[in-house]
Amino acid sequence: MNKKTVTLLIGAFALSAGIGVYAVPNQPSEWEKCAGISKAGENDCGALDGSHPCGGQAKVNDSANEWVYVPKGTCEKLTGGKVVGVKPAKK
């Protein structure tokens, strides 16, 4: 069997088994600072109220003062999410 035949057989098997092919989403062009959704110890940076200066220091889940970066257009779709800033993605 040549390489092309093997590739076709694998593809046919995947389709018959119901295995789909999923595309990887594009890199976001902008990120939102999304407050109110981070879990304790999983915030991205300092608290909005200045109670601490670093990431990973949130004491409770879903605090309005703690935030994480999410792709632009995502934050307000999340329960409790509030956009508090936007920044461009690195190129």
C-alpha cells in the first residue's frame, strides 16, 4: 500500500466512525479584561480595587474586583462578566 492509499483509508475510517475534523480558531486580535468571572487564585493580574498587585491572588470566586483576559466579544456572554478594559493582542 502506498502513502496515499493509507491516508484515504484512515480518512474513510474517521468519517465512518463519526470523528469530525475541527478547525482551530484564529488568534484574537484584541483581549478584554473581564471582571467578575475569575476563580480564587486564578486571576490574571492585580485587583481593580488595588487590594493586591499580582495575578493568582484572588481570595474568592467571581469577585467584581478580580479579572482575567478573554478574547474580545466573550466577556459579556459569561454570567457575571463585565468588560473593564480592552488591549490589542500581540502580533
